[in-house]
Amino acid sequence: MHFKEKLIIEKLPKHIAIIMDGNGRWAKNKLQPRVFGHTNGVSAVREVTEASAELGIKYLTLYAFSTENWNRPSFEINALMNLLVETIRKEISTLNKNNIKLTAIGGLEKLPSSTYKALMEGIEQTKNNTRMTLVLALNYSAKWELIKAMQSIGSLVQNGSLLPEQIDDQIIEQNLATSGIPDPELLIRTSGEHRISNFLLWQIAYSELYFTNTLWPDFHKENLYEAIYDFQNRERRFGKISEQIQS
Ligand code: FPP
């Protein structure tokens, strides 16, 4: 343990993205309803946000609700949406105290109005903070995002302000929900599943993937340090050979 002391501050990822998974199983293991897992998942969100800001991570993106999550029982959806309202309202002052800006990506207008309202309040009230940006992915999926981007770019081509051959990395990035945010160098998924589940497909082209069996409510600061330590001990080659990277 004690991974924090082993971290190299100059080699920290700028952006960490997390697929928070395993709340339901965590609750089931404790013979509790699934929602109990989500409530405890909020504590992990708080811990990981705090640890990231303390370390100097600039962006933390959390997959909080996917477009596919609407297929869950309505009781669970409602509980998650209410938990979001409650958590955002409760945490705004802590976010401000810690100079953390809240933003969100996804089809936000489809969220229940109370969730949408709390989210907009949170975003508005933290918009001038500069230490770290916490991005919540809500009603998000990468395919949704790519479709939106293609639609926007398509209309630029149609109205003559862009030629098809001018479409490049930069144009695509400008039209993604994450526009202006650097790609995550590290993507973490908890609970032992080895899937991307429609999260940030464009942005993770070169990300290091870190999978852990730890269930999300059990993911503490030390687990984050361990993931970053693992990341720092990988060689990121970006298509080059090993000798070109060293020095
Ligand atoms: C995955 O566990 C978790 C979610 C779909 C929701 C994540 C939500 C929170 C941690 C709470 C609210 C978040 C914020 C940012 C305030 P699962 O239900 O898929 O678990 P399972 O795979 O074991 O069933």
C-alpha cells in the first residue's frame, strides 16, 4: 500500500475518466437493496474527487448515468436522479471551498427537470473555479456524442462553411461534448468488468486502461493512487518504438 508517496508529480495524468461500476453487487453482497449501493457510491465519488484535486489532476470525468441506464427499473432511475439532486445541492459549497468546477456532458435536457435544475445550479455556482474540473457524464453515450458531432459537421458542410476534406481531428474534437477538455490519459473501470460500455470512444484512442475488481463503493483514495502508480509505470509509446521514448 502507500502508493501516494511513490507517485511522480511531474507524470500525473491531466485527465482521469472513471466508469464507476459495481454499486448493485456491493449492496447485494451486504443483503441490501441496490439503491444502498448507489448511496455509498456517492462517498466514493467524494473521496476520489478530493484525492484528485489534492494531487493536482486537472480533469476528472465520471460516468454517472448512461443512455442505456434508462432501461433500469424506474424505481432505481428515480432513486439515482434524486441522489444526484441531493448530492449536487449538498456538495456545491465543498466544491467552491476546494476551487472545483462542475460541468456535465450528455443529453442533459432529457434528465428529469429537478435533476436538470440542480445540475445547472451546480454548474453556474462553480463556473469560476480553476483548480480542477469535475465532469459528470449524464444521459451520456459515446455513440450519442459522435452522432451529434456528425450532425453538426454535416450541417457545416451543407451550408458551405466547411469542405468534407477539411474535416480533421480538430474539427471533430471541437464538435464533441468534451470540446476544450484534453483526452483522458487514464481510464479506470471498477468491479471486474472489462468493457468500455459506450464511454468516450473517440477520446480514449490512446488512453491507458486500468481495470480493478474493487467494487465502486469500496474504491478509496488509496485505490486511485494505486491506479495512477500503475499508469506511471507503463510505457506510453503512441506508435513509436521504445528507444524513441527513453531519454
Ligand atoms: C454502477 O453500478 C453505477 C451507476 C450506474 C451509477 C453511479 C452513480 C453514483 C455513484 C451515485 C451518484 C453519482 C454522483 C456523481 C453524485 P451498477 O448499478 O451498475 O452496479 P452493478 O453492476 O453491480 O449492478
